[in-house]
Amino acid sequence: MTALAGQPPPLLDEGRRPGVRLRVVQMADAEGLAALYEANRDYLRPWEPERDDSYFTVDGQRDNLHGLVAAHARGEMWPGVILVDGQVAGRITLNNVLRGPLRSCFVGYWVARAHSGRGVASEALRQVLDVAFDDLGLHRVEAFTRVDNHASQRVLERNGFTAVGTSRRHIHVDGRWHDERFFERLAPWDDGVTLAPPG
Ligand SMILES: CC(C)(COP(=O)(O)OP(=O)(O)OC[C@H]1O[C@@H](n2cnc3c(N)ncnc32)[C@H](O)[C@@H]1OP(=O)(O)O)[C@@H](O)C(=O)NCCC(=O)NCCS
């Protein structure tokens, strides 16, 4: 499961839908991600945490990726890149992986403006749910979206998430606190009793 620098992790779901693939981040993504974050800086500002200028540089992305690769190795998260026709087009992450009696995580994602509106996020979420429920053996994936982020809510609904409610003043982005809708999706193998997926 660990992504080592210089050794590309395997692609997921090869052939299930042409064009969109996921894999774990690797150190070699620093240049591509720095360029993509910089090109989408204004686009992502309403939805992403505030970032230092260094975050948009190759060195800043190397620092970020070091942390992600290490957290992945510890089993705390599954930090993915979204590839469209082999090019990095966004990020999708299973964060805060909890074991024990919860077996849950929450998912976050973004897709570059140039690729938006073509089903990329919906397909990426579909694929990362397989990672969560099958590979990681989790029982629940949770998600929060700003109440005004209708595109993201569609992506969740298309993937079988249901809205639980609204969390007030849940996230501080774009200069203020925002209410967020809280969504959940249970594993397809859930039967109300079984702790982990069969096999
Ligand atoms: C939200 C985001 C990930 C969607 O990515 P995407 O690849 O364009 O998503 P998809 O094409 O798979 O699906 C988008 C859906 O939202 C719908 N949609 C797009 N803009 C919309 C809007 N303003 N209002 C309502 N629905 C909208 C699309 O019609 C589509 O639904 P449909 O297929 O049922 O018609 C992308 O816009 C993004 O990265 N935004 C900035 C970061 C962000 O919001 N991240 C999520 C934080 S929770």
C-alpha cells in the first residue's frame, strides 16, 4: 500500500471507464501538482483551506507530498491523484481513516477547471469508494460540502451518498466560516452486523 518515491504505484480500475484513473500520490507528482494548483488557484479558493504562497511551488508540493506519503504508509489516509488520459487532473483523498468499531473515513476531492463538467469527479469518487470499501475494508465514507456547492453534492448523490444534515459554521475557507452539508455512504457489504468485508 505504501507509495515509494520513484516507484509508480499501480493504477486502479484499469479498463472500467476509459480516461479516468486513480493512483496514490508519489513524490514525482510535485511538479505537475504545483502547476495544476497554481493554474486553479482562484478556482479552488472558495472551497480549499487557505494556503501559503509556498504551497503553489514545486518545493511546497514536495513538502506536502512527503507528509501525504508518510501518512499513507501509516494507514491514516489514502491520498490519490486523478488522472485523465494519463495527465494529473485533480486530487481525491480518503482522510482520517479510523479503525476499531468505526471503520470510517471522509473523502475530499477537486478537479481542475479545464476538466470539469465531464463526469471526472463522479468517476473518481466511484473508483475511490472501491478503495475504501474493498481495499481498506472500511464500513462508512463521509463527506462534507459547503451548502452552496451544488456540483459537489451532485457528485456525492450520483455515488449513493445520502445527506445526514447541516453542520453549522463547519469550515473556515475564503475568509469566513461556512455551513456544510454532511453526507454518508455505507459499504455495499454492510448487513448491519459484519465488521469487515468478506474475504
Ligand atoms: C465539485 C467538482 C469536484 C465537480 O467535478 P466535475 O468533474 O465537474 O464533476 P462531474 O462532472 O462528475 O459532475 C458534476 C455534477 O454537478 C453538476 N453541476 C455542475 N455545476 C453545477 C451547479 N452550479 N449547480 C448544480 N449542479 C451543478 C453537473 O451537472 C453534474 O451533475 P449531472 O451529471 O447530474 O448533470 C469540481 O467542480 C471542483 O473541483 N470544484 C472545486 C473544488 C470542490 O468543490 N471540491 C469539492 C469540495 S467538497
